[in-house]
Amino acid sequence: MCTTALSDQDRDDIKLLDERVVASALGVSQRTVQGWRQKGCGGPPYIHIGTWVKYPLTALREFIRFRRKGNGGSATPQGRP
């Protein structure tokens, strides 16, 4: 049997959050998160699994990091001016 240990990054890549957790983490309502998704703008990346909508933890972290202002934060992704 072959097993491969997952790195912390790999574990974070497969952690999926629901809308309630994402809304709480961002300090907005679930309706706001739903609106972003329905309009296709403003919110973190998500995936559909059947009828479920899930948000990868790494995508939420990137969403927050790219919007951080001041004290070393950047409003733009790395590699862009």
C-alpha cells in the first residue's frame, strides 16, 4: 500500500467552508455572500458539489490577503503593479 503524507498547504487546499463560515469570517451576512455569488462579482471563489456551494479555505485566505490595506498588505495580487 502506497501512502503519501499531505503537506499543510495540501490539507488547506481540500478544506471546504460553507457559506455561513465564510460570511462570519468576512463580517458580512450570508445574503451578501449569496449576492456576490449570484452576481458573479465581489466575492471569494467557490465550487459547486451537487447542490452544495463550498469555498476552499485557500481561496478565502487569498481573497482576504488581496484586499488587505496598510502594514505590508497589498490590494493587488503578487506579480502585478
